[in-house]
Amino acid sequence: MPSIATRVKQHRDRLRRAGLRPIQIWVPDTRAEGFLAECRKQSLLVASADKDDAELMEIMENALTDIEGWE
């Protein structure tokens, strides 16, 4: 059986032949201390800003009526 490194290389080569390329994405570490508190803080700020925006509420209501038949 080929080594893990060989299998990974073969898999990546197949993906490249299919026209794909690898990218690296950095995302917040959800395990980091303070992550949950920061999420709460930002969510409250957004909710507070959005609740008084009548135009946004209208857009969201219209969007909800446009999802019939989505799967």
C-alpha cells in the first residue's frame, strides 16, 4: 500500500487535472479563549443596528417570500 504522502499527492494531482487548485483559508479558532464572548458582542451589535432599519426588514421579508421551491 502506498504511503499516506503518496496517496495525498495522487489525490491532489487528480484534483489539479480536474482543473482545481488548492487554496489555504484561515478562519477564527472557535476554541480560543474569548471567542464566544466576541461572538455575543458582535451579534448584539448587529442585532441592535438592524432592528431599527425598516428598509432592511422589508428586504428580508421580501427575500423570505422568494424561497418557495428551493431545496
